[in-house]
Amino acid sequence: QVQLVESGGGLVQPGGSLRLACAASGSISGFYVMGWYRQAPGKERELVASITPTGRTNYADSVKGRFTISRNSAINTVYLQMNSLKPEDTAVYYCNGKQVGNTYWGQGTQVTVSA
């Protein structure tokens, strides 16, 4: 059983930056994809960005050019660098990892973009 623990959320002004981190309790090499999702109040959870072990990335249109997902397999951590943040980026951000037959979620970290 792998646990995913997010960190790095907080309150930031519009235009600011945050970096989220997702630390796995075990190796992330067994995940065929890892990603970040977010859920705003009253909305469905949506995919923000994902990354494969080969480094192939995928982004939601709303964050392209502003967010960057990366991974450091040596320390079993996935990051989400968020720049030029907007109020509409406010949400709880969740780390996700998929293995064959299993999907893992972190507990979530709140990101609030407000003046």
C-alpha cells in the first residue's frame, strides 16, 4: 500500500506562484502515470496535469503555459509548479497515482488565490 502526501498549498495573491509536492511512501516507478487533480467548491474533480515515467506530460487547457509537472524518482516525489495563479485556480489539489489495478489519492492540499 502506497501513501501519497501533498504539501505546499496556501494563500497566494493573483499572479503569484506556488509549488506543490507529492511524496510517495514507496517507489513511484510502479505507477504508469501520476498526476494532479483539483476540486473547487461545487465543481467536479478535474485533471490538472499528469506525467508518465518517461516524462511525457499532459495539461488541462486552463493551465497550459502556467503550470509545470515534474517528477524526481530518486526521492519518489512529484511536483506541480504553479505560476501566474488566478482566482479560478482556487481549489483543493490532490495527488493521484495509478498502478495496474490500483489508484491512489493523497489527502489534498488547499490552494487559495485571492487578493
